[in-house]
Amino acid sequence: MQRVRVLVIDDSALVRKLLSTMLACDPAIEVVGVAADPLIAREKIKQLEPDVLTLDVEMPRMDGLTFLENLMRLRPMPVVMVSSLTQQGAEVTLRALELGAVDFFTKPSNDLASTFAAGAQEICAKVKLAALTRPRVRTIVRKLEVAPRLSADAVLPRAQTPDSRGGSRIIAIGASTGGTEAIRVVLEAMPPDAPPILITQHIPAAFSGPFAARMDNCSAMRVCEARDGQPIQHGHAYIAPGSQHLLAMWDGARYVCRLHDGPPVNRHKPSVDVLFRSVAATVGAPAIGALLTGMGDDGARGLAEMREGGAMTLVQDEASSVVWGMPGAAWKLGAASEMLPLDHIAARLLELARQPIARAMRAVT
């Protein structure tokens, strides 16, 4: 079996040595070279033709983001970012994922030798997975033109209290590897009055807040990191915190976000299966589920539960996925009725949301 050829790019000699040693311990990986900055790396890429790069952010002569942007424009290839686990590191890493990086590995701020050794299995797995992906340049999305729509409330307020339970659309989305960029593509195309969207993305706790803030800046919807007890409202998207499961619950008067500090499910916390199961049980047929790019099978069974309850479900297709693990597992399970390329998903979610809810309710009665 051909080994994955890796070029390590980092301005720290210690980090270069540690990463090289960790990666070289895996028989499926070959470290073909190291580079102290992007200009040296550029020449070594031409000479060595690596399969995967590990890339630092703060380097002399050219920063990692500038190099990554140029690389994805001129010679797209799999890149795993090596980033510090800080607020600033989280912002920069999310930007790198937007530019085309496949994944990231968190660089500890102290005790490098012991911490890096503990993460050897993780970095090797990420590099081997990256070698199997198809690098994608940032997708430019044309936002949907949606005319403003007024309700009867603009003329006469409704007097009676609405029976919200079972009467409102809620969209649930799950994703993992490649998902931060896929979610951006979906949210960027959503109008400000879109149905509420609950999102579970596999992401560390330090990154979920900055990720939500970044999505809020690029979407016409209000996007936030979900809080326990927060009402679920139209025009809002709620992203699961990186350390807690996100659920949709009914509090007797309205749908609300619930955060649960239970154990990891499918080795993930937050878990897509937990979100989808809660939506299937609480929202039922009016719900819409979408499973995007990601490694593994988290979300496949939950999406099946949503479909069995009458919800409309779809998955991202293989060609547009960074990794077709989660959506592929759901498709093979029969959990989704449709499979679409990423740039068609937002429009289809809105189409499904506009369908009369009575139709969905009849489908399960």
C-alpha cells in the first residue's frame, strides 16, 4: 500500500521535529520533508510532490493563511492546519477551513513534547483522512433573491394564542469534517426570514463560539451559539456548543433549545444523532433534516428516525462532500429521500419549508 507523503511546514524547529517524529511512527505515512516558511515550502512542493501538507499559521516572510489562499487557487491539495487552541487561534483556523484546509490539529501552548505525543494518533488519522479528500476552493454563493413577505399581523394582530406544537417548520442540520465550510454555503444563501435552523457540527468547545460569530457575519439570518432554554425563532440559526449536545424541546408554550451534558454519542459531543432524535420526537413531521459532509456515521440513524416520523430529509452528495461518510451512511440506510450537491441544498430546504405542513402531517397519519 502506498504511503501518504507529508510535508511539514512550521517555523518552530521543535514543532517540525515533533510532528515529523509522530507522523513517521505510522507505517502508512512518510514525511518527505520539512519547511520553516511558505517560500521554502513552495519550492519543496514542486520538488517532492507531497500528498498532504501540515501548515502553521504564524510564520516569517508569509503567513499561513496567505500561503493557503494562494495554494488553493494555483495548486489545490489537502492541508491540515496546526493551530493554537486560543480565541485568536480559533478565528484563524476557521478562516483556514473556509479557504480550503481539510482539517486542523490543535497545537498546545506548553509542555509540547508530552502533549504532542498524546495527540500522535489524532494527527496521523487526520493526515491519512486528508489524503483521501478532494480539496475544494471556497464556494462563491449567489444569495437567493427573496422578496419581503408581510403577514396579516402587519394589518391586524392575531387575537388567539397559536398552537405552535406541530405547527412550525424547524430545520436540523448535522456535519463534521468539511462541515464548517458546507454550513457557511447553506447559511449564506438563507433569507432573513428563513425557518429556524438547529445545527450540530463536530467542533471543539473553543471553536464553536467563534464559528457561530463568523456564520452570523456571513448570513442574513441571526446565527448564535445555542444557550439552554433559548427560544427557537424564525430567522435564527442555533449552533451546538462544542462541549454539549443540542436538543429541540417543547416547554409547554414554544420550542426551545436544550443543552445536555451527557456522555459522547458515537464518540461525539455534540452528536448529530442526539439533535436529530430530539427533533424527530418533539417536532415530528413538520421538521426537515439535512446531513452534510463528515467522517463516520453520526446522524445517519437520527435522520432515519426523522424520516420515519414523517419529516423530509436529504443528504449532501459524494461529489461535493469533503468526506462522504456521514451522508453516505444515511443514504445507504435509506434515511434520506433526496441527495443533492452542496450548492443546491439551501434552495431545496427553502422549497420544502414552503410546502403546506398539513401535507407532511397527513404523510404520517
